[in-house]
Amino acid sequence: MSLLAVREVSKRFGGVKALAGVSFEVEQGDVMGVIGPNGAGKTTLLNCISGLYRPDTGDIRWETTSIRGLAPYRIARLGIGRTFQIVRPFPSMTVRENTAMGALFGRPGARLQPGAALSEADTVLDVVGLGEKRYYPVLRLTVPDRKRLEVARALAMRPRLLLLDEVMAGLNQVEIEQALEMVRRVRDSGVTIVLIEHVMKVIVGVCKRALVLNFGRTLVEGPPAEVLKDRRVIEAYLGQRYARDQER
Amino acid sequence: MSVRRAAYAVAGLALAFVVLAPLTSIDAAQQAGLPLLTDKLWFRIATTVAMFVVMASAWNIIGGLTGYASFGNVAFFGLGAYTAGVVVTNLGLPFALALVLAPLVAAAFAVIVGIPLLRLRGHYFAVATLGVGVAVGEVVNNIEPLGAATGLFLPIVRSDLLFFYLMLGAALLAVLTTWVILRTRFGYGLLAIRENEEAAAVIGVNTTFYKVAAFCIAAALTGIAGAIFAQWNSFINQDNAFAISDNVQMILMAVIGGTGTVLGPVAGAISLELIIQTLAGGGSGSVFSQIGLGVLLAVCVIFIPRGVIDFFGGRSKLSLRYFRQTLRETSA
């Protein structure tokens, strides 16, 4: 039985079909990469899983139960944490308080009190490398640090599945290496990960499998190295002509 | 730092005076030869200030902590007042029962309108609640058993002391409620909703429940103030129970004092109500006073948008730098 199973999910916004019947499964311990050109439906997919959108058709199953259409907070408490591509910190709080919010509300069983949540935040901040900046107001953080904070807040929920939406976008090479290291640490701690990424180095470096979306449909699914060589994928990203030239 | 200490000392003395001074008006104190520190006007102003402390603090819970600027809280005040009117006048039951029922009625109404309206955000929420505030007043104004346009008379209770202490108690309850909320998980949930509602939802905050609960608490507190007002004034109608000016004032007080803080609305209510009372007696000059008040409000909102509590709170100094910084941080 897979941890998460997405079955024929579609979502339409007016005339735009953002998702047109996407299916895939994520096993416990997997790191799955979701790639695709802009507008392929990657973020919509994440929003459907985390409950911010209700899929028009199809089903999303968490272990044995359907979570389609559940309120976001219920899905969060089942053990699904996520980050946002455009970071959404709580601006008036410190780094530590931001992180503690995840521990305070996202835990499935225990109801932590504010004090316990704060000390939990300290542990998580060390994992993502923000330990020294824990008392900073978030507005003082750089972009890479804000992305780390997104991850920290989600990790503080102790999720079983972590959905990462382009946490590496906009980072330089050194920062990407650091972020990759962070993702590996999270994976090694037993968290299953689904990550959206444009940086291919990340997909190849950490993912077991990759899912390519294009116009709301699954284009290819398989091991990253094979997927990235697939003609259809190159076409989707760079156009048919480029793909033809490559083959010659 | 010493400024802050001094401010606390002054506030403490003022509070002690406000709590104890009325006692000089009771017979025993007069016979003992104590000087009379309060008169009718003092009681009227002090009770009114306490009433606005309740309303501004309650507004702060939904508008300041949760980030949903309600423009219809006067509906809760009016409902509280009319609940008292019905209980005391129509049903002939004791006023104490009204004090229990008024917050319940107001809170129940908050659930009914809150569930649909709290889905709206920003201006839409503001306009929708404003509509509710006005509409409830109009409806009440047309219900015959509630006195319709004539209003409702309650049996007169002559005791300045009683109503002052009742209102002061309600004010302390409102401040204490805010203080407690800010120290609990619930309070953190409200702040998360204010700061970023979607982020709050995906980390596990039941946003709908939290928002409705905050609205309910605000409504209940405002309803208590309404009930006390009804018995104190012994006459209620649409104009005084659903006064649009009260509606605007409680928001201004919370904003000027400092939203999201425990003592901000208190500071705002006291300072603004005292200014209004001072200007009210101005005769022909009162027109200019009103203009002056408007200008003062505009200046406050532009230059000290975090409220006077933040401004005098010790974190900052009276300097141009403070103005520049808050301007930069709060303008979009």
C-alpha cells in the first residue's frame, strides 16, 4: 500500500484545465520529483493534495482513506506538511516563533503548549541551518533563509510527507548545495518527500523517481536520469525542433 | 526605560484613583468627612470611558488579533442592549439575568453572521459587516414589541456607583480576556490567521473555527457593555444602541491605541474619549474641534500606525527616525 495515491485528479479554473487527470503514487520513504514547464500544473497539484483546492474529479488517498476535499488543517494534521513557492512567513514573528507555529498546530496527536513548541522549534532550526538566526525577525532574513524557514515550519509539524514547492528556485550554486544537503538530511530522518523543482541538478541529485507534467497531464514518469533524456520531455521544455536537432 | 517606568507608575496611580475615588461618594465616607472626589459628570465620563474600553478591546480581538476589521460590532452592542430591554421591561425579570443572556445572544448572532461573512477578507469583510451593523438596527427599529421607533424604556435605577463598577468590571474582563488569549495556543492561531491565513491553514490551524470563535468572544464582550448601557441609560432606541458613531469610535480607539496589543485599545479609548468629551462642550467652536479631531486621527494613522502604545512603549523614542521607520514598514 502506498503512502499517497493520486488518481485521475483534474482541476479546472474557468476555461483553463490546470490538471487533466493526473495519477501517481508515492511510497513510504520515496523522494519524488515533479517537474514540468511553467503552467504545467505542478503547484495546482500540490494545492489539491494539501487541501487548498478541491479537485474537480478524481481521488487522493492517504494510506487507506480518501482525503479529497478535506479542509487543509485536517490534511495537515494527518501528517502532510508543505512549503509555498512564494514564501509565506508570519511577518511580525521571529524565526523561532514562526517555526514553533508548525509544532503548535500541526502535530497529529499531542497538543503542545507554546513553551514546548518553542523548544521543538529550536531542534528543527538546527536541522535546516537557521539555528543561529532563531531570534531574528523574519523580515531580516535573506531569500534562501526564508525558504529554509518555510521548510522548518513544515518540519516542526513532524510530517510523514513533506511537499516542497520550489525551495531551490532563486538560489545560487552554493546555496543549492546546502539546500540539497538539507533535503537529504530530512529524507534520512524518515520523511517521504514530494518536491517541485526546476533545478535538474536537484532532481538527479536526490530524487528516486521523477514525474513530468505538461498541460496538466503526466508526460513521463520514471527514474530521473531516464526521464530527463526522454524525447517528449526535451520537446516540452525546449520545443520539437530542438529535440530533433539533438537526435541528429 | 525610565520613561516607561514613569508611565507605568502614572497609569497605576490613575487606575487606583479611578477604582477608589467613587467610594468617597457613599454615605459612610461622607459622614466620615472624606472629600468628595467625584460628581455626576465624573461618573458619566468615567463610565463612558470604561464602556469604550470594552468595545475597543473587544474589537481588537477580531480586528487586531485576527486581522478581520469588523465594521459591524455595534450590532452586538445593540443586541446586548435590547436583550436587557426585553428581559427587564418586557419580561419583568431581574437585570442580573440580562447580564448573562446579553453576551449569549450577541455571541449566537456572531456565529450566524460570522460563518458566511468570515469567508470574506479585507474590504469585502468590512463592507459586509457594516451592512449587518446598520441592518440589525433598522430591523429592531421596526419591531413593535421592541418599541419600534419609540424605543424601549427600562425601569430607572439610580446608582452611579453600581453602573460605574459594572462597566469597570466589564472593561477589566475585556482586557483580561485579551491578555489570556495572547498567551494561549488559541491566540497564536489568531495571530497566524492575521499574518497569513493560507499558511495558517496548511500548518493545521482550523481557521474557520478560530475566526468564528474570536468573533464570538468579541460579540459577547460587546454585548455585556450593551446590556449595562441599557440599564444605565434606562432608555434605548436605534440611535443610541446602534449608533454609527460608536461603531466608528471603537475602531478608531483600537487603531490609535495600537491594535494587536493588550493595552493599546485601553489607551486609545481613554485618550480619545477624554479628547471628545473635552471638545464636546466647545459651543460654536465645537465645529473646529471636530475638524481638529479628524486631523489628529489622520496624523496618528499616518505617523504612528502601530498606535500610541507602541510609540510610548519604550521600544522607540520621540524622533523623526521612528516616524520614518514606521512609515516605511507599514506602507505597502
